[in-house]
Amino acid sequence: MKEEELLIQKAKQGDDISFGKLYDTYLPSIYRFVFLKIGRKEDAEDITQKVFVNAWQNLKGFEFKGFPFSSWLYRIASNAVIDYYRTWKGNISIDLVPEEYFSESMNEEGRIDDNFDITRVRTAIAKLEPDQQNVVIMKFVSDLSNKEIAESLGKTEGAIRVIQHRALKQLKTLIDTDEERHNRTTKEA
């Protein structure tokens, strides 16, 4: 964290190279978060770029409060996604998200169990409320702590635990219902 703090201090003083290092560090996870929320590559790229432009423009107002810099970036990204949906009038299915965007490294093929049906999970996540989607993606895709998620979403850690619990319960119900429907359809065929 000390190295990150030094980079932020230099970037606050206008050092674009230091900000570039922060950008390189956080771009993949912020893009993945936005992409999973939006579902369209071009829009996710545009929004991610806006997130970092916003961060650069407002960096002087950033203060360390015991949370990583990424929490601040996720908050900016969450707000950018909300703004996007306020002005956008279409629907995109989360089913269109390629599987490789769910892993930290596109080369880690062994991370997903062979029997795991990622399509059902994507579909179920898309049916969750926005706060539940944010928590699930930040926790299980971006691997953030509850403290980081709480800071990013402007909620308490207790609220994040409740949202996570309800989201996982809802996901289980949605996936089980889909599996039962799939099994009935398979037996009828």
C-alpha cells in the first residue's frame, strides 16, 4: 500500500507517469466490473475510460481513509454505470458476456469446474437487483473485501453482508428453478 500511496501523491501533484501506473494496475478490474454490468464491449470501454478521466480530474480531492484506491475507483465506476443506464434505453443480455471476462487471467482455464454452467449464473445475476449485482461481482469476480465493497458503494459492511446473503439466496433460488425447468424439458424431449 505504501507504493500505491506514493504513486497517488505524485499523481496528485500532476505526475502523469504515476497516474499511468495506477491506471495500468486497476484498468483490468474496473473494465471487468463495468463490462459485467453493461454487457457491451464498446460501451464498457467508453465508460471505463470516463472513469479514469474522472479519477484523474478529481484526484486532488482523493484522501486516504483506510480504504484502497480501488474502492474510490469502483465508486466512480458504479456511478458511471448508473449514469449510463439513466440515459440508455436498450437491453443487453448478460449471456453475451464471454466466459474469459469472469476470470482474473484469460489463461487460467482450470478455474471453472467443468460441470459449472456459467450461462445459468450469468442469467441469474442479470435478474438480481443492481446493488446485489454490484456486491456479487465485486466480491466473487473482483475479489474485494466487504470493507472495500462498502466503501465503493457508500454502505456499511453490515449492509454489504445482508445484500450478499440475500443475493446468494436469490441466486440459488433462480439457478435451482432454472435447473428444474431444464430437467423437465430434457425429460419431455
